[in-house]
Amino acid sequence: VDAETGRVKWKVETTPLKLTLTVGKEGVFFHDGQSVVCLDGEDGKQLWRSDALAANTSLNEAFGPTLVLQDGVLLFASAENWSFGSGAKDTLTALSAETGKKLWDAPHPPSGYASPEDTFVIDGMVWSSECTSRGHTGTFIARDLKTGEVRASFPGNDGKHMPHHRCHRAKATERFFLMSR
């Protein structure tokens, strides 16, 4: 839709995986249950399709994948075998927003409890934390957005907290992580 006139510019019939619709100057992105797809924002034509990326395609209301676009990099996290309380580990995959080619992938710790995967980009680093359950350390890990190399980490607060992450996403600012635990 043209933002200034409200005129419909194009339509595409497809079924995006829930919570994965992402828009940027590079295009319109979503995971279609098999791969991440990029459409041209002007005419809706497919620009590229990534190699297959495993995803949990269930419509379970207690889980959701995450697709983030930042500085020409798409980050996709979706626990393939997630089920409530399973603590399934995930893979975080970084793709070039221009070509759809995989830049890197790395383990992505379980982060949401009955909520979408938490993935934050701050100052060129991708942050995640293993904080879903009581037994998790809460350790934060920061990876370089372009290479996936670990650049920083710090332990979670070991003070009294809820036994598990609450049923909503964590939040972040440039200075603080606002966890739901």
C-alpha cells in the first residue's frame, strides 16, 4: 500500500509463518514455512528465496518465531521442535537481506516462555539469553551481527526471580535488558 495515497500497489497470495512479516528498504520478508522469502516492495515480485530453514510451523499460541532485519542482515530464530515446556534449543540464522545467502548460524538459547523468541540487535551485536526456566543461567551472549562471532557475554542476575520467564516477550534498550523473569 502506498503510504501517502493509501492506494494498493500489489497483492501476493501466500501464507507467511506467523510473526515473520518484516519490511525494510531492501524489501518485504517473511518465512513461508520452508524458507525466508524476499519480495520487491514496489511490485511484489519475488527477489529471492533462501535455502530451507527449519521452522516450527504449528499455530500454537504459546510460541512464535522471530525474523529481525537490521543493517542488511536478517536474523531468523524458530525452535523447530518446540513444544510447551520442552526447552528445545534453537538455531539463530543470519541471512544477507540483499541475496538471501546464509552469513552464519549459531545456537540460540531458549528465551521465551510461552512467547516468541527473543533476539535483540544493539550496536552491531545480536544479544540473546538462556532464561526460560529456573535451571537456566540467564547468561547473555552477544554475537557480531555480520560474522556471528561471540563478542561479549555476562551472567544473569542470580538474585531472587520468578521460577521461569513470564508469558510475554522481553524488551531491550541500548542500555538495559528488561527480562520477563
